[in-house]
Amino acid sequence: MSSDQHGVGPEIGTGGECQEALDTLYRFLDGELTEDRRSAIQAHLNRCSPCLEAFDFEAELKIVIARRCRDQVPDHLRSRVAQALVEASKTFDGPV
Ligand SMILES: [Zn+2]
């Protein structure tokens, strides 16, 4: 029996990191990630402002939602988040 590495790791590279960061955004904010994972994402945010902004905004939105106790999520907030995510993905998607 050999414990070869199974391809568990995500493909980290240009863009892949952003994709993953945005992918785990909700779990990150919900505290569902392991510490390792969190620090990896955090490290990425430190050098990737599009992702940082997306996370930042979503974090604020979460607070608003929590305060409202699932009352209602303002549509303009939702679309701002969606827009931020789209812009973030544009950043790594297009050729430089
Ligand atoms: Zn990024």
C-alpha cells in the first residue's frame, strides 16, 4: 500500500486561485473552512484586490442580513455582489 497523493489539490495557478477563492466565499464567511484553507484564502486576498473587494462586500452584506434576521435582502445589494463577482472573474479570465 502506498499513499500516493490523489489529485485532491485544486489547480492553483493564474486565475485558478481567484476561482477557488470566490468559490469558497460563502463557506469562508460561514466559518466552514479549516484553518489551513482559511489562511490560504486569506493569503490570496492579501494580494488580490478584486477578490478582497468581493469578500469584503459579501462580509458586509452578511452582517446586514444577520441584523435583519432573514427579513429581506435588498435587491441592490445582491446585484452589487453579483457585479463584483463578475468583475473579479473578468480580471483573471481575459488575456493580459
Ligand atoms: Zn483573486
